[in-house]
Amino acid sequence: MTPIIERENESAALAELRTAAAAGNGRVALLNGSVAAGKTELLVRFTDQAAADGALVLDATGTHTERSWPFALARKLFDSSPLPPEARDEAVRWMDEAAAQTSAEARMRVLPALAGTVLRPAADRLVVVAVDDAHLGDPLSLQFLLCLARRARRARVLIVLTASERLSQDQLGLLAELLRQPNCHRLRLKPLSAEGAGRMLTEYADGPADDGLAAALYERTGGNPLLVRALLEDSAAPATGDAGLPHALRPGEAYAGAVAEILHRCGAEVTALARGTAVLGEAAAPELLGRLLGLAPTAVEGGNRDLTLGGLFHDGRFRDATAAAAVLAGTPEQELAGLHHRAATLLRDDGASTYEVARHLVRTTATEPWAVPVLREAAEYALVDGDLRFARHCLALAQEVCPDGPERVALKLRLASVLWRSKPAALGDHLTTLVPEMLRERLAPDELVVCVGYLVWAKRTDEAAGVLDTLERSATWSSQEERAALTTARQWLALISPAHRGTPHGTLPEVYAPAEPLGGAADIAHEHAVRAMTAALSHDTPDGAVAEATRVLQRYRLGDGYVMPLVFALWALTYAGKPDLALPWCERLLAECKDRYGPTWQALLTAVRGEIALRQGDLVKAERHASAALSLLPRRDWGGFVALPLSTLILAYTGMGRYDDAMELLNHTGPESELDTLPGLHFRRARGRWYLATGRFQAALGDFLTCGELMDAWGVDVPELAPWRVDASDAWLALGDRKKAVEMAEAQLLRAPDRERGNVLRALGCAETGRDRLERLEEAVQALENGGSRLQLAEVLGELGRGYQAVGDVNRARTLAHKAWHMARFCGAEPLCQGLMPGHAEPEGAPEEPEQEASTPRGTEALSEAEGRVAVLAAHGHTNREIAAMLYVTVSTVEQHLTRIYRKLRVQRRRDLPTTLSSRVGGLRVDL
């Protein structure tokens, strides 16, 4: 019976070998075990001890490369031995003579004489012949060892051999002869057990090992000592904090090296099997592996067994994905590409999914015609799953191998859409190949509009204009649908870059003039978005903009070709002074695209969400959303649209008093002319407000006046886009020129729609003095209370409080200051809070918020539950529309409640409501 020795009990194996050595009767010991099970280490330990005890040790190692050389292994035994020179010379002479013989019989006659050179020293002391990896020895050397074993039965000779667990037929033949000898003893080393791996971990860590970590160590290595040691070495990197004490298993270079060493020891056939399994992944069934590698079923089965014993496999798969990655990394590139190509072909023939076939195609150079539809279909599945990187790879390869024609154009368009939504920085190079297709009139009308949008995003507006100029001159692009598409594309270009609104061949309608349906062009989402924007930025009422924008949001779903129209529909609602209407649409679109449709879509919608918060006066949310937008998409990927989230974030930082943070965003590396766009206008205005807040009044005034010049040149002098006159009024006032400040504010008042009137009156009130100042500010408060930014309302209430302070009405001034302070704190406007009450965390003299029902103001007990809710929200600065949205009632209902609240509390208007109204008035908690 063959003894089986556990790896961690190698002392038992050593004892067995030492017993055999002490017996001195020509024994043969054969050590078996899986690759890297510790056979070599055990052999070295034994021979070192034997040599120390006075034995004569002859040792050698078999190798793959020397199996065809006669006596290659035997020569190494004698070359490295401490035999006398004459004995070595004699052995070499016998081997040379045998190698020169042509017949096997003649060679065999030399072997007894050769064995005699080993047996003669055995008369005086023990001779140990140690051969590692004996199964890799050449046939003549193995015949010599067999001859020696037969002749040394009564001599003081010990032959110790190590061999693989699985042997080929020719290797097995000679070793089997050895095993049949009565003096042969076989030992088998098993891998580490789970407990043994845990003990290695404990020894390595020099302390108690975590049970979970020990179990994971065994699970990932199968008890292979080489893998265990390598994994512990990688995991005990200095990054863990305690040298030598692993806290987690992190395979690294040592582990990859151990995997490579195991495969090298296993041989070429097993290495090929490991590579094929790594390539096929979950599809690595034995039958498919055999076809992929050209191996017989028995070879696949044997290789799987070797890799399982070696700790790399479990149930025909890699135990650890890192091992598979290491195998792939060590495979020559050409061989790896060939494996993937054959795998794709085999899987396609077997009816595998297009996704699985394409997974291999993208790792090779596919030239077969059938690869194009497979890659395109796989890309669509990847997009559904949110795997944008794989979709890009599939489409890029499909485009390369597809012959020129309509299908290749379609692939280019699809790749452009995927690049834009996932990796916009790469879009520029791709557009270089797409522009010629546009000029060749190979794009459908709606595709042309979308591609113009891509060029605008990439800041290639001149190139976009050139394409449109060429197509407008073309006689072939003459149908009603095509001409309408050209008009829409031109208007979309001019929407972002108004300098491109005209053509050399006539002037198109002003981009910001009220637009009529183009007709005939059928269903182009960009056309409807242009109409919504032009309505929002015209001097008319906002009703048309709201209707057009809502139509876009209701009609089109989130998808390729519709994202930008949907985003600009949200901007149209925002420009129309309806951020509260844009908010639910924006939130819904964000929820739809989260973690699925790519960073560009999510970043754009998040940027709009930040602008909505900013226009509602919530600086904290504006900062959070604008920062998130720039985190989702780095600045370099935003192209010409980066100014939109930047301007929101700069204004938020400025309003919050974070001036240094805002300054870091103001570094514009391009020429100033790049800011002569719609997004650039936002950036100039935000930069001007930062200049104003940090005392750079002349620079601020310059930016505001430049905004005015641009808007006048564009024919879009509306405050919704940029209230440059109000900003300039603030700058003139800061410079001490009250007259010009009033002139600017009055000029804006003549043009301001109702939704911007409150901000203009605020600027005018700040610029005037005396009773006129109070009247203007009172009007501003009333306008902002009916709808507007909560932050602007806080600013006006603060200014009004200062006005009453100046005329001696201290009580009224304090009440207004308290209310303004609470609103400013809610908005996150720290500088405004400090301006109202310098150095105070709470307003000086402000009554404490009541905790008991009895401490609520007189008259509140008469309020109904619904009235109490409205009263609390109104007291804390929410507009009627916001209250209606929060309580799910109509604006008219809110107004009716307020009328009754004023009567019961004996106040005249909203700002007289005390901020000390309990949030529990009406019996239910109100979320403020």
C-alpha cells in the first residue's frame, strides 16, 4: 500500500526517508504528489541532512528540454557529485560509449558498468541518489536508475525520486518497473488541508489568524503550498498597516508568478488547457475545450485533474478569477487572439448568444461577414444592460470590418451616440470620420440634426456651420423634409452659438424669435425644443414656452437623439420662470437614467437639477447637484457645455461665501471668444457675481456689460437668460455711482416680466433712498412672495429691515431681519446671514423656537389643521406655488387659506407671520 502523507506532516515523510537510509539495503523511495505540493522542498531537506550526516549525495533534476539527449539526467548526477575525479571520468567514458552505440542492446550492456561507479563508494558510506522530476528524465538515464536499483538491493544505496501525479505512457513504463522492485517504497504528498492552510497563515502572521481569512485562503488556493505562500506574500504588503499581518487576501505579482510556475511544471498540454479555460470562461465545457484546443477527451480530463490537484481548478473552472487573469496575461498576444477567434466561431456554430460570441470577437481581428451583425446586436444588448464600454468595443470593431456603404454609416452614427453618452472626449476623433458622411449626404434628416448637436458639443461650431452651408447649396437636398431639417439644424447651432445664426445664402429666421412649426419635417425632437427655447427667451408671456416645453417632455422618451431636446425643454421651463414645473420632470428623467444610460445623460440632467435649485434659492442643493454633475463627467468631457454646471457651482459657492472654491473654477484656459455662446453667457455672469462679492467691482461691471452687449447682438435682451442690467446696477452701486445704478435698474424695470419684477425692484430699492427705497422694497417683497427665489426674498427682507432701521422703526426692522436670517440660513447663504446679524449663530434678540403647544403665538389655536400647515410653511418663506406642491393642493386653495390665516392672526401680509409658529400647529408635523 502506498503511504499518503499530508503536506503539513512532512516530518513523517522525512522520517520514512531517514528510516530507509538507515536500513542501508538498497532502497528506492518514490515521492508522488501534485505540482508544487512540496516534493522538491522535501527532497532538498532530506539530501541536506543526509550530506550533513556524511552520506555521498548525487542529485539532479529532470527537465522537458533535455528528454531527447542521451544520458542528460545521468550526466548531471555525476557532474555534480563529490566522486573522485577518476570515478567521474570513468562514468563519462561509459556514457559516451553507450551514446555512440546504434542499437539499444549495445547501450544497455554499458549500464551495469555505469552503475558500478556508484556502487563502489557505497562500500564505505551511504550513497544517496536524489532525482527531482524523474518523470522528465531521458529514457537512457531512467534505464540507468532502474539498473542501479536492481543491483543495489544489498548495498548502502538509497535512491529517492520525485515524480508528477499523472504520467505519460512512456514515463509510466519505466517508473512502473521501479515500483515493481521489492525494495521500492512509494510516498504520496497531499496538498494542505484547510487546517494546514490556517496554520501557515498563523505562522506567517506571527499571531492568531482570522478563521474567515483562513477559510478564504484555502478556498482560493486548494491547499497548494506555493499558491498559499504567494498569496500571503502579496496580502502582507505595507499598505495593510501591519507588516506580515494580512487583513484581506489581495492576489498580486507573487500569486501571478506562482500560477505561471505551476503551469510551467505541468507542461505545454496542461498550460494550453488552462489558457483555453480562461478564454472560454463559463462556457468551458470539456467537449468545447477539446474542440478549441484539438485535444482528446482523455487529455482534457487528465489536464483538469492536474490543475485541480495543483490548486488552480475546482469543478473544471478556475478557483480564483485572478488566476484566470494571470493565465491570460501570460499568453502570447497572437496565440490569445487565435484562441478568441476560434472560440467565437465554435460558439456561433453551437448557437450561443450573440453577446457571448461578441465577447470573443472584440479580443481579436474579426474579418468574417457574419461578425458585423453579431457585434451590432451584442452592442444593443450591452446598452440595455448598461455596459457602455463593451458596446463601444463592439461597434468600433464592427465599423472597422464592415464594407463601405449604408450599414457602415449606420454603425458610425450608433458609435457616435454611444461615445457621446459614455466617453465624450473620444467623440472628437470619431466625428472626423463622420463629417465626410454628412457632406456626402448619407445621413437622414433627423440624423443630420443630431450630428450637428455632436459637433456643437465638441466645440466644432465652425465645422458644423460649414457642413450646413454645403448642404444648403446642394441641389439634391431639396425635399421639404430635408430643407426643414437643415433649418432645424441651423437653429439648433444658433441656439448654442448665436453667432452662427445666418448663412451666406440668405438669413434664416432669428433663432430667438417666436418660432412656428416648420411643417413637412415631421417628427424632429430638436425642432420642438428650439421652439420651446425661443418662446422662453422671447419678450412674450411664458405660456407658450411652458406649453412647448411640456409637449417635448410628454412626447419624447429618454433615448438617443432625444436627450438634448429633453434637457433644453427643462431649460426652457427654467428660463420661463417655472423651475417648480421643471423640477418633477427633471427628477423623473434622472431616475430613469440612473446607473444605466451613461454618465453624460446623467451629468446633463444633474446640471439642470442644480440650476433649478439655484433659481429656487437653495444654494446647498445647487452646490450638491452641480458638483455631482462635474464628478459624473470630468471637465474635459463637457466640451462647449462645461460652462453650464460651472456657472451654477460658481454662483452657489459665491452665495455660500466659499470664494476660494469658486475661484478655482474660474480658470478659463481658452480664448474669451469661446464664451460668446449661450453656456458662456452663464459663465460670464457667474464670474461677474464672484468679482462683485470679492470686491473686484470694475471687473464685475465689465463682465455684466459684456453680457449685455452679447444679448443685444443676439436679439435676446431678456433677464431670464442673464439679468445683466440688475447685475450692473449692483456693480455701479458698489462703485458708489447711485445715479447709474438707478438708471440701470429702471431700464430693466421697463423690460422685466412679472416673474423677474421682484429682483429688479430689489436692485432699484437698494439704489434709492428714503421713502422711495421702502416703497420699492415693499413692492419687491410682495412680488417675490407670490413666486420667486427664496434667497432673493431673504435679500429683499434684509434690505427692507435696514430701511426701517434707518427711519427708526426698530421693531419692524428686527422682525424682518429675523425672518430674512432664517430664510438665508435655510438657503445656505452664510455671507447674507452674517450681513444681517454679524457674528451670531442665531439672530440677536430672536425668540426661541417653541417646543410646547402653549408657546405658540396667540390666535394659532383658532387655525384649522390645513391652515396651520399653510401658515408654518408661509412663515418660513415658501411661495404659494411651493406650498401647493408640498401639500398637494392647488395654488388657489393656498391663497384662500392665507386669507383666513391673516384674519385669525390679525396680520396684514405674509411677512408679518411670526417665524416662531410651531411646526406642530394643526396637530401634525410639517417638514420644513
